Amino acid sequence: MSMIKILLLFSALLFFSCTTVSKVDTEEPFDEKEVFQPSPVKKEYVSDKIILQDFYSGKKYTLRDLSMNRQIFMEVTASWCEACKDLKKVSQKLKAYYKEAVLFVRVYLPGDTPPEHGKKGDILEMEIVSSPEDLSIESGDTFPRVFIFSAGGEDVKAVVDGIYPILIYHGMLAN
């Protein structure tokens, strides 16, 4: 065989092998924008579902809006509860220690009236408008009750029924 025939045969084999491989490897074209764009993920926070109303201005807020990405110490209380008065003293001391690093909120059940409005910088006093049923904030069965939420209110770190020494609350806020 002449050299030209060998080269032609080799070229033909190479051509057909390339076209065969390309037919096997072909896939549907894809849209790069669709493949490489991250999908937006909205994280759901427990504190988005807790709606509070300011006693004095009447404005409604989610607990998350109030938190400004801080931990939350939410004290559920009632004006008629004697143990709640003791917890108020404990939470005032905690507020003095943590200052603005932790949001302190004192929540009253609907229809309850808070004592006289506190001074600027005191613990926020709010009325509960709505909350998730599984938290049973509005049940009114146990007083006082403290809820400690992680930063921004993503989830509940602790639920404390009754009153405990201040160091217990420090330990919960420190974690």
C-alpha cells in the first residue's frame, strides 16, 4: 500500500472515531445561570412567629425585630404573681450586667396591665399578641416563665418555669 492510502485510511479512522465519541458524549445544553446561581434560602426563626405589642405606643413587633441579632431573655409574667416580683429583681440585675448585649423583654398576657412605665433603659414591657402554640407562652399555667433564645431568636435555648438563683440564668446566657 502506498503511503497516501495509509494516510487516508488513518484519517478516515480518526474522523469516524471522533464523531462516534462525540455522539456518545453529547448532552443536553445547560444554562450556566441556572446551574451556578445559589438558590436563596430563607432561614426560619422562632422569634419571627412571636408578635408583641408595646403597652405605651401600641406598636406591634416581632421578637426578632426587637432583638437586633442579640440573645433574648424573655420573662413571661403577670401583675398578680408574687414570684414574678422576685424574678423582676433578678432580671434587673441581669440587665445591669449584660446591658445591651442581651435583649430583655418582660411579657404580659393579653388583658393584664403592667405596673407603671419604667425608666429609659429598663427592661421592655410588652403584651403578647400571638406566639407558636408549641411554646405555650400564652397558656398562663406557670408563672413566672423565662425563655432564653439564641442570637436573633433563631431557636429556644432554654425554658425555665419558676424562679432560680441568678447564676442559673448567667449559665444559660453564657452558652
